[in-house]
Amino acid sequence: MVGVETLDKVNLENRFAELYGRMLDNSDRKTRDYLWATYDHRMKAHDNIRCLLKMKRESKETEVGDSLIYASCFVLAFEGSYVRTIDSIVFLLILAGHDLLDPLTAKYAHSPDEIGKIHISVKFKFLKEHKFETLVREEDSQIRNKIAHHDFEICGGNEISIRSKKYCMKTRLEDLLGFVRDITQPFVAALKKESDLRGIKPTKG
């Protein structure tokens, strides 16, 4: 599993700034606002996670219930925070001239909606090809899929079991949220820096 300590935030910010700068030179306001909106979507996902965790603290659920809540929060974090952040980076790469082929439709993705429909494994491969492999969380993706398809067992003690391997979902959740935070910091810093250089602000409303 990739740990948050392996991220080179300075390098990421420079690479994001380069990609975003190219996009600002060639794209419209709607495109810029989509990239800023990924941050808002991440915060909404975190609000939902906080609500679930608050319910856990206030309830008298068993350890089994706690495991299920943490597993649910993990799926929210993966889909609502991590994937949205990854999709925005994939979008920047596409705008910079790189082609992402959807193997199911045999068509190239151009818009955020089209990127969102592509399987995460294809996007992981795309990121690796363009030297963003540090952002790839393949094991977390596999865990998310097993939870989403109810292909796991609840063990209690914040743990679930997938094919006889146990995972502490509280720890996985904390690690994933920390990873997204450490991606988002240089990403937002790059967007802000490049926008300020051009006197551009995101549209409100």
C-alpha cells in the first residue's frame, strides 16, 4: 500500500501547476470551475463521513456495527474524495494532449462525465504511463470493490475479512483520507497560484 509519507508534495505542486497552466491557456471558464469544484465535492464526502462517525459515537452499536460503519465510510472516502481527485488530474492530463481510451466504448474520453464512466483500473494505468504512479491506490480499489459488492465478512474490532485476509477499516479510512489530503494540498495550491498569476477566480454559484 502506498503511504502518505511517500508523496513529494513540492514535485506534485510543480507538476500540477504546469498542467493547470497549460489548461488555463487553452480552456474556458467552465473547465476551470470543474477543477475547483472537485474540492467542494471532497468536502461534501467528508461531511457525510463525519455524520456516519458521529452516529457511531452516539450509538450503542456492537463492534460488528462499528466495522460496518467504517467500511461504509471507506467507500465514501474512496468514491467521493479519492476518485474525484484522481479524475481531475486525469482531466488535466487529457487537456494537456494525452489520450485516454475507454476500452468498453473504444472511444477517447474528453469530458469529466466521460472520464467518470471509465473503470478505475484504466485510469490507474493512464496515471502510471504519465509518471503519476505515486497517486495510485490499487489495493484500496480492490477493497472498495469487495465492500461495494458485499463480498466480505464483518469481524468486529473495526475489521473486515476479504478472502481470509483481515483489514482494520478504521486504519484504512484514516490512511486514505490522509492520502487525499496530501494530494489535495499541492493540487489546490497549484490551481490557486496559477489562477492568481492570471488574475482568474473561480465562478461562484
